[in-house]
Amino acid sequence: MVFERRRRDIAPEAASRYGCLWVAEDSNRGKEHIKDMFPNACILEARISRMFRVTKCDTRWFDGYILTGASDSIDRYWSGTPMIEGKAKWEFLVEGALSFELSEVDRLCLASVNEGSWPKEVPMPDRIKQSASRVSRDNN
């Protein structure tokens, strides 16, 4: 709530964290960022089909606030400046709508997350295997 209250004061034109979709950049760095936060996530390619507002923020500022409670981290988060030049962990707060064209692999990925298992009769793609292997290591 503290981030939203501060946004209203210093960046009222920015997308609200309460009513947005969080989107990562379509790059290896963006995909790793998502996997670091949500190891079991299925990463799908999306298109922004309607956009009312979009705000680009470095999540390192958000994490910094959680770790230290330093209130200047909130202002820097909303400023859109990177915490470490060239190493930002960008998130895009999108007020609007996303469109997806799901492949069969994407559908299976979503089903496996919802059901907790991958169908045995379907070969598992490398990107899913790597996720499953990483989760298995993290849980042991």
C-alpha cells in the first residue's frame, strides 16, 4: 500500500500497482527475472492489445525497500531509473489488456502448472525441463 500511496503523490500519471498487469521485457534477462521471482511460472509471449497507461520500473528498488525500509527507494522505483546502470530488472506495469496466441506447448505448460504434472505421453520441451529441474533442486 505504501507504494500506491506514494505513486498518487509523486507520479499520478503512472500505472497503478493495484490495477495493472505486470509484464517483463521479451529477452533472456526478462525471462530470467520472471523465473527468479516465480520458479514454476509458464512464460508466455503476449501482445499488449489495449494500453491506457504503462510504467517502466526497476524492481530492484522495490526489493530494496522490502529489505531496508528506505523510503527513497519508493521514489526511485516510480522515477523509472535503474538502481544499477545496465543491470536493471525492469517490470512494466500495464493498465490495459493482453492478447495471447497459445501454442500446444504453452497449453500443456499451463495445464501442468494447474495440475502439478506433465503428461507422460508428450515429450517435455527443454525450457520446461530446465524449470522443473531448477524447482526440484530448490526444494531439496
